[in-house]
Amino acid sequence: MKFNWEGVMPAVTTKFKADDTLDLEKFTLNIEAQIEAGVHGIVLGGSLGEASTLTRHEKNILIKETVKIVKGKIPVIMTIAEQTTSIAVEAVKDAKENGANGLMILPPMRYKSTDRETVAYFKTIAQSTSLPIMIYNNPIDYKIEVTVAMFEELLQLDNIEAVKESTRDIINIGRLRNRFGDDLKILTGVDPLALESLLIGADGWVAGLVCAFPKETVAIYELAKAGYVIEATKIYRWFLPLLELDISPQLVQNIKLAEVATGLGTENVRAPRLPLTGEERNRVLNIIADGIKSRPQLPDYKNLIAVPTA
């Protein structure tokens, strides 16, 4: 499938049953809700998807199931987050064989590689496949930044096409756009900076809270891109307390609680993660409850007529 790196692409959670096995029924329910809301792709196996706890077999099941659910309507992107280059290359082969349409690649896990090592890692993986690639740039969580200079070298490879921009430095979107124009697609990966990022040129949004609030997330994107900034901002301001749940070490637990509240998932996480308890659990539940209570009425965001530009 040929696709553009743009629109809302949920970084979906992995659903587990109480016995710690994959809950494919709830997983299907959530993916179908994302499709109905109008998302533009599905990203599997990221940090929100608890990738570090998944076996190779489980990852392959999730790819196959997602491909089956989406029925070619939207692309399926598999995350590659491995400790060694050779294992990453094997994971890429698995992803392609099981039907993934693209890849999101993280820098080496558990090793703070140098710029030279990071570029070599990405290039080796990219040269092993024909699948299109989005580089995940998140120095806050992974301690490795992919700089403009590094992208200069990486973009020499035709299948490195996009970046999930999660530096939390919104100026970096301008830097990348000014240097590479449309040669590098930019998707924001920071929920509480999403609207700002879209308005200054990001092509899309790899989102987290979309897992629980798919329609609101897509509405913000569609309104912003069609030029309805006031309408998008109104929904975004309502959404912000919820979106901030995405920039926490416990983002998985937070978002899974939100999925339970909206009927789109379960709270089950895989150890070493544990469900939230005590004051922190109550704090998160109160944010979710307040958001649901004041949930905005959405416009017909699927049928917008773009505002003419000068």
C-alpha cells in the first residue's frame, strides 16, 4: 500500500486479559472505533503498546490481526524497538511478511548510541527493506536526538520518509520544515503540543489519547487542516487536561483507564507495570471523569469545506 505520512495515526495500546494473554476482542473493538472515527493509519507496538513486554510471536499476531481488521482501508505501521541491529532487521522482516505497510523505528534500546552509531543503525535497517520508514525522534524518553544534520544523511535513503517529532521543542518542526521542505514528512508525537504543531506545519499526529477519544482527536486534526482554527482550538482546550496524561511515565496506565471510561479497552497492563493506585489513580480518574462530563459536541468534521487561503 502506497500512503502519505499524514493525518491522525493512533499509537494503539495492546489489550490484555486478566490472565495476561492478548485480548483480541477488545483490541478489535478499539481498532474498529478508530477506523469509524476516520483515523489515517494505525501504529502498533510502540511504548504505549507495551512493546518491550511483547514476545515476537505476540507482535506478529497483532500485525496480522490489525491487517485483517483494517481491510486495506488505512496503513498499518509496525514499531521497531530493539537492542541490536540484527534483531531489528529480523523484526522488520517479520513486519513485512505479516502485512505491515510501514515502519516506525526507534534508536537502539538501552544503549545511548553516538550520532554516528545511530545513523548507521537506522541506515542498516532501512537498507534491509523496501517498506517506508518513519524515524522516532524522542530524546526526552530515549536520550538520543536525531538532529537536522543526521537527517541530512538519513534522507539519502529513499524509504526514510518521515519523523515522529517528540523533542517537545516545537521550534524543531520549523527547523526540519525549513531545511527539508516536503522531503521529510513531520508527525507530532506529543499530545499536548499537537494543535500548535499542526498549525506551524506538521503533517500529522501520532496520538495517544486518541485510543480513548478517537472522534475528538480526528476532529481537531481535520478542523485545523481545513482552516477552522477557532473551532479546533475550542475542542483542543477541552482536551488538554486529558492530553497531558500522555506525557507521564505512567502513560500506559493513564490511557488504559481512559479507554475503560469510554468503553474502548481494559485496564490490564503487563508487569512490571502495575495498575495505578491511591491518590494518583484518583487524580487520573477525576481528570477523565471531568473530561467525559464536559465532552464537546463535534461538528461534521468528515465533510468540511476548507477555508480559502489568500
